Amino acid sequence: MPRLAAASLAGTSIEFYDFFVYGTAAALVLGPLFFPTFSPLAGTLAAFGTFAVGFVARPLGSVLFGHLGDRRGRRPVLVVSLLLTGASTVAVGCVPAYGTIGAAAPVLLLLLRFLQGL
């Protein structure tokens, strides 16, 4: 039971950190970087919209990973979900801004947020 509690704590901590950091970045910097053609208010709202995508993906992820966990085992699925979350977080940090790759930047950001929330 202590190992299960430690694994759950690790997963929850990583997930909380990812959502906390992204929420802070959405409020402060993502609007002007990824939505510069919008007004400041609309850019911030669009950045928070990408934040919301992570929460929309969560129920889908629970269905998908719950099914996989029943079929393949909980431990490997936990590892895969943590790796997916972590890799998506790193990838979000590597996405170039709108000024570099244009409209592909917000699309990549949206896709990575979906994977992060999944």
C-alpha cells in the first residue's frame, strides 16, 4: 500500500505542477506569444482556452487509460501516462512562438495541451 500511495502521489504531483505552470504562463505570457493578432483580452482568453483543453481531455484520458489499465496492467499504463504528460510539457516549452512559425504555433500548443491533459 505505501508503494501505491507513493506512485499516486508522484503522478498527482507531476500533473498538478504541469497544470499550475501552464495556468500561470497562460495568464502572463502565452497570449502575446501565440495570439499576437488578437487584442490583449482576446489573446489571454485564447490562452486560457488552450488551458481548458487539458481539462476537457481528462475524461477521455480516464476512459482510454482505464481501459488500457484493465487490459495491460495499471503499472505500465501509469508509466505511459506520466511519460506522456512529461513529454507534452517539455514539448510545450519547445514550441516556437507565432512570430516564428505562424498559425502552426497555436495549433501545436492546442494539440500538446490535449495530450498533456489526456
